[in-house]
Amino acid sequence: MLEFDLPLIWAAIIAFAILAYVSLDGFDLGVGILFPLVPEKSGHRDVMMNSVAPIWDGNETWLVLGGGGLLAVFPLAYAVVLPALYLPIIAMLLGLIFRGVAFEFRWRASARNRVWWDRSFAFGSLLATFAQGVCLGALIQGIEVVDRSYAGGCLDWLSPFSILTGASLVVGYVLLGATWLVMKTEGELQGLARKFAMVSGVGTLALIGIVSIATPFLDAEYHHRWFEGGNLVFSIVVPVLLAICAAVLFLGLKRHHDIRPFFAAHGIFLLCYIGIGISFYPRMVPPDITIWAAAAPEKSLHFLIVGTVVLVPIILAYTIYSYWVFRGKVDKSGGYH
Amino acid sequence: MFDISALDLARMQFAFTVSFHIIFPAFSIGLASYLAVLEGMWLWKKEDRYIEVFNYWKTIFAVGFGMGVVSGIVMAYQFGTNWAVFSDKAGPVIGPLMGYEVMSAFFLEAGFLGVMLFGQKRVGPRLHFFATLMVAVGTLFSAFWILSVNSWMQTPTGHIINAAGQFVPDDWFNVIFNPSFPYRFVHMVLAAYLTTAFVVGAVGGFHLLRDKTNKHARLMFSMAMWMAAIVTPCQMLAGDQQGLNTLKHQPAKIAAIEGHYENVKGAPLVLFGIPDNEKAELLYSIEVPRLGSVILTHSWDGELPGLKSFPREDWPNTFLVFWSFRIMVGMGMIMLLVGLWSLLRRSQGRLYDDVWLKRAAVAAGPVGFVAVLCGWITTEAGRQPWTIYGLLRTADSASPLSGAEVGATLLAFILVYFTLFGTGVYYMLRLMAKPPAAARETATTSLKRASGLTGAPSTLDQTDR
């Protein structure tokens, strides 16, 4: 029988789950962040919310798979990262509550109180996104581990770099959300969304540049990874692909393509994600814990992979089906409310 | 500052978030199945009232389910934030079970929830029913896996312990189907069904008190009372069986539930009392002779263990376990009473006539929630001082956190949960206060009736938003 490197396969699966989360929940969080920028009286907010109402729950489930999967197959990473990022993680969870409840509450409130749920939706989306970006930055900086346990303080995650990554993710999710709206809406709202996409597109690219320049100076390992040896190929290929995606994004927006900007924005995210993956590999929790050291025993990895191979394709199939049911442009009466 | 440790705060935080969370799934597991039954009946019998009652509860379900989802995401991370050592050690065993929960249950629910809530006009009725069914099945799968995890923590089997001190799966079948799992699973699913039944019964009763002829309220009330009459006795049997199982595997928990400090043959059933761990005795007790042994050993002279036969450091909080158990049983008695009462009235053909039965049903609306919470407190507090019974102490499971950060986030959770989920529960109650009526497009009769009243259609429009 073939020998599989199960920890590596699992690292790939978890990476896929987190990517799926970022791509999917990214745009509906972005829609939430954009809420205050759209006039309350215009009725556009209803359309914005209806565009994501049927699918946000499924999108967020990928986050649960990321967390649950980490506990299952990389318990050491889970046990070290969550206490280290305790405050931003709790902030993210609370943010997700603020926005999650707004989907239903907004329609249950009186017209006078509805604006409070608009605020809850926007605030929660912003808080959750920023906290996720901070977590990413803190992870890139590295986590201090002694004897299978987090050994740092409760504010180690806080640094100019993690604030930078937090802000970058906010701008990036806004780009995803804006291009989603370009795809799903029409008329005045679509015009607004194009403007938002344009601005956040420029912002995203600028911030990617700043983060990319800052990262190699955090740690000699990152510097080595990107500027020496065989990986130099990636250091050229990734930016070139990024430039192509950016071109498709801006041309698509300019020429009023509905769908292309959305996928171009996701292309940008995918490339950044690959870039982060190159920086991390083969470590699970920088700077010390590798994929293999963090992995659960063989039997756990084996037990779960059997189901994963069967279930994840099924999940993807009915997720696609659900998007298909709600395809096309949203209109105001799209909800059941 | 305060005389309270980071460990205590972490326990309070987990107890708070999990207690709040369980309220929503306890309701949505039952309600999802009820919705599936209603839509199935509609497809089968083609009577509008079924789909109208379905639509009435669907909206309420959406509000409750949303709160269950967001409070549930918190749980997926609280294991790691608050119980890092536990996660590192038990992750290889419980993690894959939770992974299966996510993949077989959460995605199924979430994937089809959108179609169920918003897709009625976009897919055919049969496909829509399929979506409802998948949501219901998803909630049951979820209960299956998470109760397997919890039961393994109560009665761990099928694992070995490796050099790093981690629990490592040895035999997955024995891990999943550990000795207490089948009992706990049945007991919890029935509890969820009863919780929902009593909410539905209360809403039906509430609207029948206003309008005895409301056919939608009648349908709800009748279905709920059938559940109360049939499922409550089943639940009592299931509870009895779980008690026997606990006696076998966690005798100290039984000793705390019963309030026994000494080993006794022919033990009495303690109805009330105040267990005092300091003095190691039960104060002010009211007892029924020998009944304790009869219930738990099914014999007149059966011996029941007392807490003193266990090391002092292994005792749970006896007061909490003792009283939460009694409240749960009390709730069960109320359910049984309402169920039998309804059976009597039904047999007389007066189910909808007895005003006091309807009032009782309204008052009994929340009993399921109280019973579920108290039952969980009994079993969880009864497991203490262990996270993995007999193998890993709670004190050795915690994350390396400071009291300040756990205290601050605990406060944040309390504020956010009470404000947001409190408002959500208020919205749900307001939806339930709206009388169930025929849909405006299909049922012309009720439209005619409504327009006979001055201003009725306009109020209908307003409340319908």
C-alpha cells in the first residue's frame, strides 16, 4: 500500500477549510462592513442583506470546521494558538454574534429600532474581520511555546504588525463584499458597489505590498524563504499573477463586467493565501511547532480522513446547489420576511 | 482583589456560554423535526392548515436557529481558549467526533436552511420538503456526535494514554458507543422533543384561550398534547435507565443525586433535604423508606453507595447536583400531569374546552427548558472534579490564562448574551403572540372575516412585517 503523509494531507485539508472560510464568509462580512456607507432610506440595505441571508450560515460553518478540525488533527496547535490569541478570538466570536443575530432581528424590530440592528450588523462584521486579521498577524509573528503550552502574556498578539494585518483584512473583505454586490445587484446600488470595489481594490493592493515588505523583516526564516534558494521562483511568480488579477479586477469594474471582478478579487485572496502558506511551511505554529509535531496520533488522522474524503465533496455539492438556487440578481422582495 | 481564581472564572465562563447555548438547540432539534412532520403532512393530506402552521413556526425557528448557530461557534472555540490542556490531551479522541459533527450535521443544516427559509418559491414543494428534512436530520446528527463526545468524557472507553499524556483512540467503536452514550442520546433527544412540544402546546393553548375555534391553534395544541401524553412516560423510562447506567459507571454522582453520605442497604428515597459536604451529612431530610433502593437497584434491600466511600477530593458539589436533579424531576412530573390531563379531556371529546388545561399548558411552556438545563447541571456538575471522569481533573485541564482576561471576557459574554439573546427571545415571544392564521393568498374565508372588522387588514399588514 502507498504510504501517505497523513499530517501533510491534513494540513492541506485544514488550509483548504480556512481558505473556503475566508473566500466565502469574507464577502458576507464585507457586505456587513459596507452597510453604514449605504444610505439608510435608500432601501439598498435590504437588498444587501438579502443577497447573503440564505448562505451566510453555510459560509460560517467553514470556520467551525477550521476550529473543530484543528482540535481533531492538530490538537497541540489548537491548544497553543487559542490561549495565545485569547482576546482577539473572543472579540471575533462576539463580533460574529453581533452580526449573526442581525440577519433575523433586523426584520423583527420595529421600523424605528431597525437601525440598531444595522449598526449591530456593521459593527459585528467589522470587529470579527479586524480580529481575524489581528490573529493572522500575531500568528505570523510567532507564538512562544514551552512544554506543549503557550508561554507568553495576554497581550503578546498586539503589535503594529498585527494591527496592520487587521486593517488589511478589513479592506480586503470590503473588496470581496463590494465585488459580490457588483455581481448580485443592479442599478444605483451596483454603481455604488463599483465605486467601493475600486477604492478597496487599490487599498487592498497597497496593503498587500506593505505587509509583504514587512513580513520578511519579522523573522530571518521568512527572509530566507522569500529571497534565497529555490523559492525565489515563487517570489517572482506570485507577484506576476497578482498583477494579472488586479488588471482583470480593474478592467472588469471599468467595463462594467458583473462577474469578473468578484472572481479576480478572490484570485487576489488566493494568491495572498498561497504566499502565507509558503512563509509558514513546514511549520504549523511559527516559529517552533511543525505540522508533524502538532499532528494527532495516526489513528485519529485516519479515522477522520475516511469521512472527510466522502463528506467534503458532498458538502461542496450541496453548497454549490444552494448558491445555484439563489443565483442571479437579488431583488427587494427576495426574502421571506 | 477578588478571592476567585482564573480556573473558577474559566469554569464560570464555560458554564455560562454552554448553558445559554443549550437553550437554542434544545428547542431547534425538536422544532426542526416538528416542521418536517408538518410539511410532510401537508404533502400527504394536501390541507392548507399544515403548511400554514409550518410557515408560522418556520419564522420562529429562523430566529432561534440563528442564535443557536452564533452561540455554537463560541463553543467550538471555548474548548481551546479555556481548556487548552484538555484540548491537547483529549483532542485526538473527541476532536474527530466533533469533526464528524461539523461535516455531517452543521453543513447539512446550514446548506439546506437557506433553501428551507427562503427557497419556497424557487424550488418545488418536494425539494423544499427534502431541504426541511435535511435540516431536521442535521440537528439529530449533531446531537448524536456531541452527546457521544460528552458521554465519552463521562464514561471514557476505547482509548489508551500515550507518552505525551494524550488520550489516543484505540477502538473507535468503543469510543463512540461508550457505556453511557446510548442512554444519554435517547434522554436528550426526547428532552428536546418535549421542550418543543410544551412550547408549541403553550402557544396553541394561548391562542385557543382567545379564540377556541382557531383551527391552527387547535392543530398545534392537539399535536403537542399527544407528544406530552406519549413521550413523557417514555422519557421517564429513559431517565430511569440512565440512572441505572450512572449507578454502574459513576456511583459518586448517584450518591450526590440521592444525597447519601453513608453506604446504605434498603436506602430511602430522599425527597428533600440540604446536603452539606462540610459536615458530610444530609440536613433536614424528608424521606420515603426503601424507595431509593427500589428505584435504583429494583430490589427491596439493594445497597446504594454513599459519598464517604469515595475520597473527599473526588466529591462533586453535592448541593448543586442534588437540587438540580430534583428540579428536573419536578418538571417531568408537571409534563406527565399535563399529558395525562389532556388524555382524559381528549377521551371525553373536550380537549379544546377545558380552560384550565389550556392555562396549564401556557404555564408549562418553559418547563422543558428548565428540565434540560437542570438535567445538564446534574450530569456535568456531577462529573466534577473531573473533565474526563476518573482520568483528568478539571484543575489540570485549564489554559494558561490570567484571571483578568478571563474575567473581562466573562463580563463581555454576560453583557452581550443577555442583551442580544434576550432581545431575540423577546422577538420570538412576540412572534408567538401573533395568532396563527391562514395565508392571505390561499384562504379566502379568513380574509373575508378579517375585513369585516374595522382596521383589521391594516393591522395585519403591520404585524406581518
